[in-house]
Amino acid sequence: MKAYLERAKEYESCMETARLEYKLGKRHLANMMGADVETFSQQDIDQAVQYLFPSGLYDPAARPTMKPPEEFIPRKKGAEFDETGRPFHPLFYTGRPNFFQLLFDIVENVNKLNALEDGSEWLPKELLEKKIVETISDIEYDNFISAMTRLENHPLSERAKDFIYEYRKPLISKLENDTIPAPQHDADGRQYVTIYECLRKTARGDVTVKFPGTGKIEVNGQDLRS
């Protein structure tokens, strides 16, 4: 653990030194070319190096260059766990947490897109068990999802549309179910709307919005900024 943290600190120290050297070299190069260092881009650096150090070498990798350290120093992972040995990433024990996090994100986005596509999703395990009046395992449920997904992706799945939608449930939009209350008027003639039992974590409260407003936010009769 100690050796691992020391190696991580050495790498960060090396990168920081390389960054400072790059910034210093960039400043000197800009001064030599009579350019403003603040607007001196990497393209300007490449052109300046090519001008000051002309080379007829055939291989571009053998020619003089000046690149940011991130481009030529191999990238290493940062510390993956703290001093007590606890990993930062929940998928650390898979051995490749970044890769499996990527797969997780891909599936999550696919599910979001599928939900937007037709506004329905496969029956959850509990509802499927009620429908078939049998208890199934998680693996069997995964097999059901896999089989139904293959059926849904079949070129002629339109002919089995009724069967497919028998095992899907619609996603109910919150906006469709929420009724927007009509504004009321107070003693001063201003419009207001009150929403009761608003939930925020474990707290509940009633929220009143007035029009035209004053820009003030009051909680239990007291100014929020006081």
C-alpha cells in the first residue's frame, strides 16, 4: 500500500515538473518568435520548432518536437484506494473498473433510449411472475428478457406485435399525470399557486409561488438569506 501510494506521488510529481518545463519552454519560444505567450497555441509551437530546427529526417518521430507532457509521458492510473485500503470505485474488484463502468454506462444509455422510443419497457420480474403464476429465478428472468429482445429485433416482429406488447408495460409520464393547478388571487390581487406536501429527501413542505414576485424566498416566514 505504501509503495503504491509513493509510486503514484512520484508520477504526479514527474508530471507536474514536466508541465512547468513545458510552460517555461513555451514562454521562451514565444519570446524568440516575437509572439504573445497568452495566444501562442500548440500549432504555433510546432511551426516555430520547424522554423528554428529545420530537419530533413524522413521519420517524423525523429524530428525535433515540443509537445505537452500528456502526449509523450505514458498515462497511469491515479490512486484507486485510500490509505485505509478502501477502493474509490465500486467496481474496483472486477479488476478493470473503468472498462466495466463503460459497459454499465452503455447499457444505461441504451435503456434510456429504448424508454424514449416507444414509451414502454419489459414487465419486471414481479409482474411477470404474477402473469404466468409461477416463480422464476433472476437467471431465468434474464433469459426471458434476452429471448423477447431477440423477438422484438426480428425483421418481421411487427406480426407478433400483440404478443410482444402483452409482456411490456407502458411508462407513465409524470407530466401527463400531474395536473397544473389554476392560479388563485390573494387580497392584493396577485396570482399565486400553492403546492402541498413537496418532498425533498426526508423533509416535506408547502411551496407558494406568487406573480408578480418580489425576488424574496421565505422559509417559515423568515428570509432565506438572513
